[in-house]
Amino acid sequence: MKTRMRMLLLAAVALLAGACGSTPDAAPFQLPAENRLPAGATVIATAPPPQRNDKSCGEPTASLRPKSDSISAPSVAAIRASGKIRIGVDQNQFLFGFRNPSTGQLEGFDIDLAHEIARDLLGDPDKAELHPIDSSHRAAALTNNEVDLVVQDFTPTCTRRKDIQFSSVYFSTDQRVLVTKGSGINSAADLGGKKVCGIPGSTTLDAVFALPDKQRPTVIGIENWLDCLTALQQGEVDAASTDMPLLYGLKIQDPNLDIVGPPMATDVYAVGVQQKNTDLVRFVNGVLERIRNDGTWQRMYNDRLSVMGPSNGPPAPLYSD
């Protein structure tokens, strides 16, 4: 019986082998190509309206001069009465706004600034109620009254000023390119035909779309920079282009990355404020004046951003009145 079973099995194997050999030209089975980009990622095929050089509203970085009596103004008094100030921040941008995995707490330069605003407004830095939001949702979070302020590397532009207000500028930087070591990309001039991730609605898209046709990449819109980092690590994109502090934050998380090329553009950050709350703009500008003058800004830089090298100090404010 055992011998007979063995013979039957051998015959079955031979039959299968013959069947497989009867179609020598059949293509081997392959899994379909897998799109590992994060949910919501899209190709930005059309250049958005340029924002950085738009002066249709005047100088977009100009803000309202601080006033000593703004602490008692209606919009500021209402926040003081609530006992907290709601501030939109990032939790995916290492150095500026990120969640420390060992403590679960939000940390970074922007987080420190949020606490300084709460300190002056409510007498306690911990009364800043931090709301993590995606970069693409910053303006909407203010117009929908989800937060009172946004402290999240937010660049003042005329387009954004149609819906919200901004404080004076508290940080200045430039934009470059982040790539994987050995990629062969040495500057923005090498991006032609490549895939580059960026945040939809970000001012940093201006410099990417301004590249000559032969250097222009395919732009992949991704909602936050942590997802962009993952896409770069997985080879779904070839590069990222944004401001230096954000690129340094991504590079620190992955030493296999390099920041390359000369500056593509310059950028500045300010605090976003609800359009109606003019007095809150003046109050925040008073906070920014204090931290520029009492050494707090420099201490924050030393604590959070020293990896970028020595600072040039806080940018000087520009006031419109």
C-alpha cells in the first residue's frame, strides 16, 4: 500500500510538472505596484498663486504696534476670563513643535513661544491649551474659531491676511532641499523629473514651481512633514524642500539624509490671530518685544535650535502704525 501511494504521488508530481512545462511563455505572477504614500497625498499639478512676493496688501510682514493697555481690551479680557488660551501648534516638526516620545509632552521653539504668550497673558505658561493641527489647516483653525492663535512656523502673506491677522515676525530663515545621501541630487537644479513633497498651500511651494521647466519636479502634496519624511525614507519621493529649521528637524531624525544646495528663497514666521482680534495682535507683539529684549528669544534658540549654528538674533519688527 505504501509503495502504491508513493507511486501515485510521483505520478501526480510528474503530471503537474508537465502541465507547468506546457506554457513556458506564461509571465510569473507579480503583486501590483503598491502606493505607500499617506492618505490624502495628491499630485499638485498646477502652480498655486505665488504668495511670497505678493504685495497687493502692502507689506504682509508689517503688524500692529504693541500697546500697554491691550491687556484690558475686549478680546484679550475675554481670553483672560476663560483662564486659558487656545493655541494651534504642530506635533510633527522636530525642533519647532513635536511630541517627545519619552514624556508625551509637546516641545520645541514654537511650543516655548506659546508658553511665553500664556505667561504674560494669564500669569502661567502652562495655561496655554495646545491644539496640534496640520500645517495645511492653520488658517482654517483660526477662521473656524478652533483656536485663538496659531504658533506654527506661519508665514504672513497677503492671501492669508484676507482671512486672518499676524503678529510681527519672530523668526527668519531660508529654504533648501533635503535628499537621501547618495541620491545624486546636489541642489534644486537636479530636481527635474524627480518627485518632491511639500505642504499644500505652503509658501515654500513658490520656490519649487519657480524653477525652470527642465529643473521642475513633480510636486506631491502631503499634509504634514512627518508623513513627508516617511515618504522620502520609503522612496516614494526623491526629495523635500522647505525651510531650514524643518529640514534640520527631519535630518536629525534620519542621519541618512542630507540638506543640499544654496538657498532657494527666504522665509519668515509670525503668530496667526483671528481677524477680529486686533487687540490680541497688539498684545502678542508686546510679548515678542519682551522676549527679544530680555534674552528669552536667544535662550529659546540656544535650547532648541543650536544644531543650526549660531543665530543672528531675533528679526527686528516692522509696524504698520
